[in-house]
Amino acid sequence: MGAYPLVGSGAGRNDGHGMSRIEITRREDLVAVCPHCEAELPEIYVNKPRGPFGIGQGYLFLCPTCRKVLGAGAQ
């Protein structure tokens, strides 16, 4: 796959209009690593905790090895 140029304020080539371009490269061969236990993450667990009245407030993304929270998202 090729690079995906994004317009932004970061370092990179200038497009002639005062904006810089950052090269983004798609890599299918990489596997993420948990920042807590450093295990490879070929998958991530998703949990939807229930609020006090049985209403979900969002999602938690967990490491399947150490089960620590990697992030949270709203519905």
C-alpha cells in the first residue's frame, strides 16, 4: 500500500500554500502491544458496563492478557 498524505501543521513537505504534509503508511504486518503488560494484541476485548439503572454509559477496551483498560468510548 502507498502513503496517505494528510494536510496538517506538523513537520513534512510543504505543499506551496503554507501547509505541511505528513506521510501516513498503512502497515498490515504490525501487531499492537499493550502499554501495561507489553503483550501483543492480535485482538482487544470490548466491555459495555451497566450504569446504576441498567443503562450503558459507553464502552471499555481491554487487554485480553492483563485485562487493564486500554481506552474508553461513548455510545
